[in-house]
Amino acid sequence: MDIGVISVRYARALLKSATDANIEDSVYQEMMLMARSFVEVPELRQTIDNPMLPKDKKEMLLQTAIGGKQASPLSQAFIALVLKEDRENMIQFMANSYVTLYRKQKNIIRGKLTTAVAVSPAMEQKMRQMVEAKTQGTVEFETEVDPDIIGGFILEYDTYRMDSSVKSKLNTILNTLKK
């Protein structure tokens, strides 16, 4: 069976159970934490995939990746089930699939604002409201400071990208002059 199919099935079951228990928001935070742990600590993937490591050690590692003892009982039971079924090599994909399904269910769009200098919280809020008005959804907003764009901003959400940076405008002028 395909890794994507299996991971989505597990993620759907977890989302349904979390929704029924009315704890889908906390499970969402835990699955995001797990997904981020796999990205930020590449050794975690190798350790979980190691067939010589006992299941109880893997469970301890995965419990830590979702927040330790403070994690919801549902997430802890989910990890135990995944380990029992010998699917631990797919748990990263399951966490990512849960995050994707949760965002789709709650109509959450990811957005990113890149500026040359830090923006005020009021400006960030204004941009968030603009995106929410256009998408009719909730926006998880991320801001980034990149001095290389010289000035202006780059706003990205969903499949939309508005590049109003000085760097791109200068590149456009330069390309026009080269022709």
C-alpha cells in the first residue's frame, strides 16, 4: 500500500476521534510540534526507523516530540497504536496529513509576509485581515525579515504571491534595459 494512502487514513481517523472528543485544536498543535521536530532534528527520523531500537524507547521519543506528559491522551494513544501496528516509519507523514486535513476542515490558510525591516503588529494585523477578507478563511500568518529585498514587501498565501519589493522592481527595470 502507498505511504500517502496509509498516512491519510491514520490522520483522518485521528482527526475524527479528536473532533468527536472536541480536542482537535490541541491535537493539531501536537501534530504540528511533531512535524516540526522531524524537520528540526533529522536524527529523529533515523532513530525512529532503526529496527534495533525497542518500541518503548521509540514511544518515549515520539511522546517527547508532541510535548511529553502534557500531551493529550488521544495523541499518546495514537502513538501507541502506530507503534503496535509497526507503522512508525510513516508517523511523520501522518502528522503532516493531520495538519493538512485540520487546516482544510477549519478553512485555515497559511500566509507569509516578507519585509526588509520588521513591521509593527498593527501592520501585520492589517495584512492578515486583508488576506482573511479575500480568502473568507482564517490565516496563520508568518512574518520574515529579509534585508535583501531592499524595501517593500512580499505577501504570499494559498497560491497567490504579491511581490512589491524594491529588489524585484529593480530587476524588472534591469531586464527591460538589457533588451
